[in-house]
Amino acid sequence: MPSDRALRLRPVDGPFALTLKENNANRLHCLNAAAERAGLNRAMSFADARAFCPDLQSRPADPQGDDRFLQVLRRWATRYCPWVGFEGGDGLVLDITGSAHLFGGEAALLADIRQRLVRAGFTARLGLGDSRGAAWALARHGEGRAEPGQALAALETLPVAALRLDGDVVTALQRLGLRTIGELERTPRAPLARRFGPEPLLRLDQALGRQGEQIAPLAEPPHFGARLTLPEPIGLYDDVMAGTARLLEPLCARLKAEEAGARVLCLTLRRVDQAAQTVELRLARPLSDPARILPLFDRGLRAVEAGFGIDQLRLAATAVEPLPQRQLSHVAPNRRDRLDDLVTRLGTRIGLENIRRFLPAESHIPERGFLVAPAAWSEPEGGWSAPRPRPLRIFRPEPIAAAGAEPPRQFRWRRMALVTARATGPERIAPEWWLEDEAWRSGLRDYWMIETRQGRRLWLFHTPQSPGWFVQGEFA
């Protein structure tokens, strides 16, 4: 499935494989049919694969994207039956009991599944049986269907690996001469149980339908929404706020039960003329407290045009994030909550993306010692750690007329004549050789903190490799 998904986005002719880094080595993660015909297989190192097949084309694997796609595929498979679960990282298992006749029988259902997957660009291996184990064995090692009550006849010639056993157990059974499921079935059970434990016999009974095995479908994700239909239209601001408060109570209760917080709330107001207006509230932090959320709707609701009246309100959390419970302090008020609410209020006016904060960065270079991040999607971090004090204002280097490696006693900067009263330094900073930076091609820099008699406290640096003096910052 991963290779089919990658080729579906960007088709490639010839052998193709996805690579995944494991233990500092790139290995083949998933291959297409052409690569398998060339003699390649999973877990082979990429270097060996290129030696065997010089025409091999590859891309990095995306396991997270594959998981998300499998979630989408599982949802699509519910068109055939309501009971759909995962089977490994690239398979689905369906319990079609009672639903096969809706598609013309089991054979027609399998044909429809195959046709739709092939049309979408995926290679499918399908297996159908009375039990989950039989269907898995046929899909992975035989591909076909087992007639009702004839599971042994369909699985008899398949290898013992089709019973979903561990690799070491399969190897031990093969060394004893038990290579197929039929040979394992005809072997006395007591010696097998004493030597290998209950797992091989349990898997055999599950495949042959003697032992039941349930399919556990995934539950649908919770829906965070509430609706209020009014017997009489409303149009006053206070009435709309009261209706919004009634919707927030059950919505926030559901959020708290799931230990989640709303990040984006969408309030839809339907008027009696069937027109609708939407008020979107984007929060600086995930919240599940109705008392804090309700006042934040003030600006959006005041701009609503009620027309002849509003007869329905619908509130939904369109973006939700985990919000585990935390211990609240009764000693002092939570100032961070008030700051988050302020960011939300400002964000409704100018946009949350335009409210930013400075964060420290791991770099000795002054220009790279900080990051600018949106305040709503970042957390405040600790202070800057630097061996020497850094100026409050940093700007582009501005050259001054001076000679020698020692700080100048007198110099002119921005049309001001300045006299050095005290010089502290130097602090040598080397450029980061692994990054290409036009501003640091002059090489090393020796930084000095200069206190002038005129009251200016400047940050100067000298470049020994190409002699020159520059002003880059000013202390408060």
C-alpha cells in the first residue's frame, strides 16, 4: 500500500521502492511489482538493492501519511459493512455477515472491492472465509475464498506462516517437517502443545473456525457540536448571547469528558429567510471552560445582522486539541489565562498570526539568537543564555571610521561625535561554517561593549581578517 500510494501521486515506470532509515541505514520499506520481479525484497539495504537493480528509483517513506491514508481507506470500506478494523499496517478486515447479499453475494462483493481499488491505482489481495484467520491466510498467501465449512480444504496447502505465527515458531515447525497447515492439522496436538505452547494450536483453531475471534472496529471520532432550534425568532444581542451560552454548556461538557479543548469554534446563525451567518472564534489556547469562552464571542456577535430574526443556532468545535486536566492553584490568580484571553481578543481584530513573540534560539550568532513565532502556537521559554550581555536593540552592522584592533577613542556614528569612556571585551564569535551567511563572510568578529561620555552604550565589533569596525547594537 505505501508504494501504491506514492506512485498514485507521482507515477514512475520501472522498479520503485520506498526507503526507511533503520539503525543508521536506509532499507527498503515497500516495493512495487517491478522491483519484486527484479529480486528485491523488504528490509534489504538500499545500497545492496541498487547493486542488484541499478535502475531502481526510490523515495523516502512516510509512515505517518500511510497511517492517515489507512484511516481514510477504513472509512471508505464501511460502505460494505459497519464492522471494519485494521489488519497490520497495510490491511483491513471486514465482517460482512448479513451484508453480502446487498451486493449480489460474496463473489460479487469481492469483485466490486477489487474493481474499485484497481481503478484507484492500488494492488489488492483479497481473502474471504468463515473466520478471520482463514481470510487473513488466503489474502496473504493464497488469495481466494473458502466455501462455508470448507476452511481446511482451502488452507491445507498453505504454509504454516499463514497462521499468523511468530517467525521463530514457523522456523521450528519447518525444521520438524511441518511445512503446511494440512501437515500441522494431522499432527498429534499434545506433543505440539508441550513443545510450542498453546499459540500454534490456537491460531490453527481460529483459522479453521473452531475458536471464535472478534473484529473490533474503531469507534467514530467524537463529534463536538450542539444545535438549538427556537420556537420564536430572536434578534437582540442579549438573546443571541444567551442561546450561545446554552450551547456552550453541553459542548464544553463533551470536551471535558474527552480531555480535549476547542481551538476553533464556529457559531452558525440561521435566519428565518434561510440565510445563515457564521461567527468563527479562533482561540489562542485550547479551552473547555464556557465561562471563559462566552465573552470572547462578544465582538463577532455584535456584527451579526439578524434580519427578520434568527430561529436556529449551531455551535461546533472545528479544531480540537488534547487538554489534559491540570491542578489549579487557589493561592494566586492564573495570569496566563488572562494573557491567553487577551491574545484571543486581539486576534479577532488583527488575526492570531500577527501576534508574535520572541523565543531564544541555539546560536551564538547575534542575528540567529532568537526566533519569531506566533504567540497562539508557541509556548514562552526561558531567558537567553549567553556568555556576555547582549544589547536590547540589534540592527544591521553600520561601519565607522576607525583603525587598529583596539576600540577607537573617538568615532562618529549616525552624525554624532562620540568619545569612548570605557570598553569591555573582546568577545570573539566565529561564523557557523555549516550555514551559508553573506553577512558573516568577513570571518571572525571581536565584540566590544563601549560606554561613551555622551551616555550611549554601543555594541561594536572588529573583523581581524578584513580589518574594519562596525556598530551592531545599543544597550538600554
